[in-house]
Amino acid sequence: MGAAGLAIGLMNCQNDAKSCRNQGGKLPIVGNRDITSQGDTLYPTIRAFTFTNQEGKAITNHTFQDKIYVVDFFFTSCPTICPKVTAQMLRVYERFKNNSNLLLLSHTIDPKRDTPDYLRNYAQKLGISDAQKWHFVTGEKDSLYAIANDYFSIAKEDPNTPGGFDHSGRLILVDKARRVRSFCDGTNPQEVDCFLRDIETLLKEP
Amino acid sequence: MKKIIQKQFIINILLFCIVINLLCLCACKNPQEAVLNQLNDEVMKLHNETMPKMGDIYQLKAALKKQSETTHEDSTHLKEALLEAQLSLAKADDDMMTWMHHFTEGKNAAKTYEDKIKFFKTQKDSIQIVNNQIYMSIAIASKYVNIK
């Protein structure tokens, strides 16, 4: 009975893995690439940025130097999908909180209300006391939207999909060279299962 | 012996009454919850209709700003119109964010059933006004720029 249960469990695990976009090999670099006249391949990268985190400290792309990181967009008064996405970000946090090579970066899209103080309270309510691990950032609205546009225009499955990024609920995995390597629907726990595997895979890259 | 049986009978009757009362309470509560859920869904449906357009608003605003910067200084009417279109989009954006903030706070603040009914009905009207502003601002901006 126990062996049968284990066998079924293993079969389920195999089925879950099979349904993932990436099958455990090297993660692809997401986005349209350009070939220069010299024949070099250029991959889309995330622009340089400066935001302010829940501790009131400046957070830039240098904060993530030599780290991989997971990105999402939210706002504290979001009535619909943000709580579901944040619950999945918490899963990422719990799984990798002791791994110093991975950081989390959550951007508010409501900087008018989500001040650093407000973000600190929000983080504390989630049980996040380590602001070095999970940055909740705010900034100029145009800058926040511009960087969201960078992430989501790269991590777009279907260019004809209607709807703006505010409602996408997407989690995005970025490598040390600021390239998008994986993404998933942050409202879908099964997709996040695969995403967690992708994080493990990327962490093994030199 | 007879007294013990009588006592047991009374206890059983009392237990039966308690169970019936509990069932009634549940039955009364569920229709109220169903009404509130339906009202919430109706409000959210209206909200979800325009929330995905917030990305379009950002792109239109950026496109209008770019066009304004490249428009000749002498074209004052056009420059004013482009600025007005940007302000209209900014208002639509701010209206939606403000509505969501009030909605989330108000939803938690309403305690009684009557208060909740009143709250959802008011919110249904106010999100409709926000939606109208969003549609109007996008229509105005789309006269000058195209993001597709």
C-alpha cells in the first residue's frame, strides 16, 4: 500500500515535471534577439533603475549584481489578483530565504499611496522582516511603468493577448546579466511549481 | 427509572431544538452571503473591464508626450490638445487607483449586512464613472496617437 502510494506520488511528480515549459535543461533567454552586423547576438535586457525600498533605501540594478532575482508588480490596495500573486511570491521566499544568491523585487504601481512606510507595514504584515532579501519598492510612476513595460514586453507569451501588465499577475525570473530567463502566471500554483524548478536550475548556472 | 427516561427525553428534545436553530441560522446566513457575493462580483466585473486598459493608458501618455515634444512650437492649439489628452489620461489612471483604494478600505469597514449592501451599490455606480473616464480619455488620446 505504502509502495503503491509512493509509486503514484512519483508518477504524479513526473507528470508535473512533464507539464512544465522547461524540462530541467539550461533555461532559454526569453525575448526577441537581434543579430549585429558583426554577427553578435544581442538579447533584450532590463534597463538600469533606481527605486526606493521599504526601508527608504535606494535600490538599483547594482543591488542585484551577481544575483538572480524574481520580480512582480502589485499595490497594497489591489482588490483582485495581487493577494494571490503575493501568496505565490511568499512560496518563493520561503523556499529560497536561506539562499543568498536569490533576491525578490516587488514593485508597487501605486506610488502615490504605497510610500516606503506603507510598504514596510505591508511587508511586516506578510512576516517579511529582512528587507535585504525581499525589496518592496516605490518610485516615480512613469519609471515604474517603464520598467514594467520592459519586463512584460519581454515576458510575453502571445503578443496578441489583450490586457495590460497591471492585471497579468506574472512572476519573472531575471539572471545575473539582467536577462529574463523564465516567467509564470503568479495566480496559478501549478505554474509556480514549474517556476520554482526553473529558479533551482538557474541557481546552478555559473 | 421512569424519571430517568423522562429526563433523557427532555434532553433529546432540547438537543433537537438546538440543531434545528443552528440549521436555521446557517440557512438564513447563506442567502445573505450569496447576495453579497453576487454584488461583489458585479462590481469586480465592471472593474475588470477597464483595469487591463491601465497599460494602454501608460503607453498612450508616453506616446502623447513624445508627439508633443516633436510638435512645432507654433502649433499651440495642437500642443494644448496633446497636453489636455495627457491630463485626461492621468485623471483616469488616478481615478482608478483611488477607487481601488477606497473599495478595499470600505469593504473591510462595512460591518452589517445593510451597510455592505449599501456599500456595494455605491461602488457599482462609482466604478462605472471611473470606467467612463477611462474610455473617454483613451478615445481622446487615440485621435492623436496610435499605440497598436
